[in-house]
Amino acid sequence: MIIAVALNENNSSALVDEHFGRCAWYCIYNSENSKFEYIENANRSAEKGAGSKSAEMLSQKGIQIAIAGRFGVKVVEFFRKNNIQMIIPETQKNLEEILEMFNNYKLKK
């Protein structure tokens, strides 16, 4: 499974960003091989369409799940159309906690 996490920094203690399209970084995590990469959000400062442009870019990377504090209406429509699940954590979490949850889930299956 390939997961995109919106972050405020590019490290494992970075918090999940509240805004999907305006976050500073995305972490792309592949749960099959436990590899991840950080991608700076080039669309962050876009006058409009930051979320949509980021959603398209991440979709091209094959993501199946996106995690952020919230998603804009156009992003929600795009992800639903492309069968990409959106997750909004109930409490503030950092990247390490998010990845640990997915690794624990994988081990239980």
C-alpha cells in the first residue's frame, strides 16, 4: 500500500499538517517494503488549486491513501473519483506514529 502523509516538516517527528494542499512536505510511504521519501510541496504557494495540483501529482505516484488534517472539496472529489482513501487523524499525530499504526495493521493481517 502506498500512503501519502501531509507534513509540516521533512522528518519522522513532523506533525501531520492541518491542510492537505498547503502543507510544506509530503511523505510517500510504501508499506510493502517500508521505504519512504519526502517530497517538497511545490504547489504550496499556488494562488489557487494547490490541493488539486498536489492530489494529481500524488495520484501519479500511485498513492492509495492520503492523510491530512483536512481536505478541500475539489481534492475530496478527485480522490473519490480515483478511489484514493482519505484519513483525518482524530488527534494530532506525527509521521512516526502514523507509520507505526500502518505497520501494526499490516502485522495483524
